[in-house]
Amino acid sequence: DKCIMANKRRFGDQNYVKIKKTCVKKGQLFVDTLFPPTNASLFLEQGRSSDIVWKRPAELHNDPHLFVEGASPNDVTQGILGNCWFVSACSALTHNQHLLNRVIPDAEAQEWDPKNEYAGVFRFRFWRFGSWVEVVIDDLLPTRDGKLLFARSKTPNEFWSALLEKAFANIGRKLTEKKNKKEFDFSFISTILQRGRLSVSYFIKMLHSQIQPENVDG
């Protein structure tokens, strides 16, 4: 989609295309230093994170995919947060392919495929306060005993929901910092989503009025 909106925003000023090109050139997998894959990013109670290991999807399954046979309302299950609200939001998203394509742009090009030059970097977009915001993340996910800790697909090798949750949590981290807090709680995204109900409504109206997302490539 090459339509351009007046308001173009990259969360954390991270450029997906440039990051991927750099990683591919260096033969390295992306590690996000702004939202590091460390237990401190989880901000769980002391003692609850000692056995957590961060792993990439390819370390959890030998054939990882963003989507397996497309997206279904029954794809997603909640993790230790009990965040049924996030599962519901993901399920609702799958009912509108047009909207899903906005939130997860160029999904086919982000798949694990030799021709895509996998670099461990993914991007998602959220409609927030009147503009599309693109969030870049690495694909390191918190696990315990080899299983994803938070939201995940019922299909073992499907990872779109887990990565989408991480991208959304990244926004939550930034909002927490703006409140002069140094810690981040993964569950903070619940508050953001609940307060964002009007934005979700506006998002749907935006689609109906044929407002298109900006081109944030390059």
C-alpha cells in the first residue's frame, strides 16, 4: 500500500527497512536495545522470572510462520497474564482482513523464508491518536520450559499473535516511562487497550472512510 497520510510516525524512530538491511549485511539477527529481551523488561515479581529464557521462534519450532493457513478467530490463546481482552482483540482483528493487513504490513515478506532474508526483525502498525504508528521489534520472546509465556497461537508454529503482543507492549513501555517510571510491566498493555476503546472505534471509522495508512518504508 503506497498511499501516504500527512502524519507519519515511527515508534522510537526505528526504521524497519534500514535495520533489516544492516542486519542482513552483517549477517546478524536483530536485538532491540530500546526494548531489550531481558527479564527486567517483564517486570514480574521477584522470583517469577528466574527461569525465563528468551528465544526466537526458530528456536521453538523448526518451521515457524507468522500465519499458518491464514488467520482465524480461534488462533489465539492467553498466557500467564490472563489477558482475555488481548485475545479478544486479536480474534476480532482476524474478521477484517483489510484491517489485519494494516496492522501487520507485508506479512508475506515478513515470513520465515530464505528469499526474505530473515534478520529477526518485524514490524507492526497501530492506529493511535490520529495517525499510524509503526513499531519495530526483534523476535525474541520470553519462554518457560520451552513454552511461550504470554499470548500465543494454538498452532505451535504460528507466531503472529505473540509478536503482535510484544509490539503493543513496546508502546506500553514508552507510556510508562512518560509517567516517570523506570519499570515496565507487560500487563500494562491491558490499561492502554481499555483506555483506547475510542481509538479502536475511530480506527474502524477510518477504514470505512477509506483513509489509508502512510507509506513508512525506507
